[in-house]
Amino acid sequence: MTAIRLLLVDDDPLVRAGLSLMMGGAADIEIVGEAADGSEVEQLVDRTRPDVVLMDIRMPTLDGLAATELLRGRADAPQVVVLTTFHADEQVLRALRAGAAGFVLKDTPPAQLLDAVRRVAGGDPVLSPAVTRQLMLHAAGGSPDTRRATARDRIAALNDREREVAVAVGRGGSNAAIAAELYMSVATVKTHVSRILAKLDLNNRVQIALLTYDAGLLEADGH
């Protein structure tokens, strides 16, 4: 099995050392580099080709949000997981909109942090439905009416079945759960999700969830 290539980005050397010790001890994870600021990330990604970047949000020169936007705009973009000390932080939501695959708290237990990196490397976002809803309540940037109108215009590009799948993704459903709910195979769900991402020019399922919420297709409680 090929090891997951991981890049650590945090301006606190003690945090980086702790993460390196924790993550580097796993047989299936290889620490390929460390950065102290977002301004170093693109060059390091070019040199080390990580599968996943564990990215601190607050850094002095270039923060994690800007660095995430730069990375996710690349054709060969690695997955990004943002590190934060807050559950519902405006910056976290903006990072998710920019294409981060999820977030983990800095006090996350080691086993859960390892699981998060493995899941993201495998293509699964690291956000529970409850956390997604909490973040949605702290939406950032632009007026709600403007976001809703823009989101509805984008959602209009989907056909009825794709829209149903998008809403189910927005509720936090797994592929298996969506397949059971909508009476289709898991393979068909995956195909629909891929088409939704392509049609809406999105990076991952988290962005689908945020867009469906912005469009008014979900209530804040997820129902």
C-alpha cells in the first residue's frame, strides 16, 4: 500500500513538531514536508507532491484561507484539511468554500486526526452533518439574499435527479445512504455526484452542501 503523502503547515514550531511526531508514527502516512507560513506552501507542494495538506488557518504572512485558494485552483491540487481552535469560525467556512475538504480542531485526539487524513486522502470530506449545519449558521461574505440568488442560478444547471442527490449530499448523507433514500445504486450516486461537481465547478461534497444551503434547499437544522 502506498503511504499517504502529508504536508504540515503551521506557524507554531511546537504544533508542527507534535503533528509530525503524531502523524509520522503511522505506517501508512509519510510526512513529506513542513511549512511555517502559507507563502511557502505552493513551492513545497511543487517539490514534495503531497496527497493531503494539513493547514493552519491563522498565519502571519499568508493565511491558510489564501493558501487553500491558491492550492485548490491548481489542476493537480492536493486535498486540504484546515486546522482551527474553533468549531464555528468564519475563516473555516471561507476555507471550505475555497475548496478545503474539511477541518479538524487542534485538540482532536490523535486517532481521530489520523482517521481524518486517511478519509480525506480517500476522497471523503471530514465534516459531520452536525458540524456542517453549525458552520452554515455562520455563513460569511455577501448578503444572504445575494448568496441565495447566485446559488439558485447555479443549481438551475442541474437536472431533477442531480438536484435530489445534491440536497441529499447537503444533508450529510453517505453514498450508501443516498442510494437507499433515492432508490438507486451506489455507483449511480457516485456518477451523479461527479456530474454535479463538474457542472457546478466545485471541488468536493462540502461545497455541494454549502451551495444547497445557500440556495435555500436545506433548512438550518438539516431537514
